[in-house]
Amino acid sequence: MLSYSQVSFSKFKFKKDSPFGCCPGRKMTDVKFKITSDKAIKYVRVYYYGVNQVGDAVSSDIVGAVNANVEHTKHRMIFFTGPFETNKTYSRWASGTFIYPLEVIAFPYLLEILYMNGEEEKIKLNKENFHIYFPCIKKWIDVNVEDGI
């Protein structure tokens, strides 16, 4: 793993996403990132959880009540398609990515980068390295995937 970031996120969060007052609790994932790699990037994938106020990963209501406690429904992924050029900054958002009636934050745990030359890098985020890639996130959370609904 490299000691410097290839992508640096200055914004990674949920924002209210209820056009015309519909869909209370609906959120969009809003991001801004800079390519700090010396190579052009083809794809960026961020795997993340919706985390409630007590540090538990929660399921989005999008999956429905039947699967609400199934652990795999707590994993989210947002996918960005390039090409992304070196030293440029990009803003992206995805509408309706999470529906949850209470306060919840987007918290990343895995970053995948596929370069234009075919190389691939998978970075598992942890307490020691998350600030390198996500300086916008001020505090590490040991996410509990067992207890949240």
C-alpha cells in the first residue's frame, strides 16, 4: 500500500434528497474528490455503510422490511466512471442512495481504484489510514454491523 493517497475526498456525506417534499428520510450521497495519483484513473469505487448516532451500520429502507436485518443489505457502493485526470478535482452525487428516517452518516470502509493502464488497487480503510484518503472525515468509527436495524 502506498503511503500517500491516489484519491483524496474533501467531501463524502449524505444530504437531504426529498424533491418537492416527497420521500422523507431519502438521502443522496454527495462527494468531491481530487486525483492525487500520477496516473489517470478509469474507475473509483467506494464501499460504505450508513451509520447511526451510536455507531451501528443500518439498512436503508430501500431494501424493504423483509431484508432489513440481513447483514449484506448494510453495505453500499458508489461507483464513479472516469477518465479522471491527475491533479483535477471532481464533484459527483447520486440521488436516492439511502432512505432512513433518523440521522445517519455515510462512512466508507473500502476504496477501489482502477487505473487507465489496467492496474488496480484495493484499499481497506482503517483507523490508521482513513484520513489519508478521506480527510473530510474527522473521526474514525468502529462500525458495528451486528446490532443496527
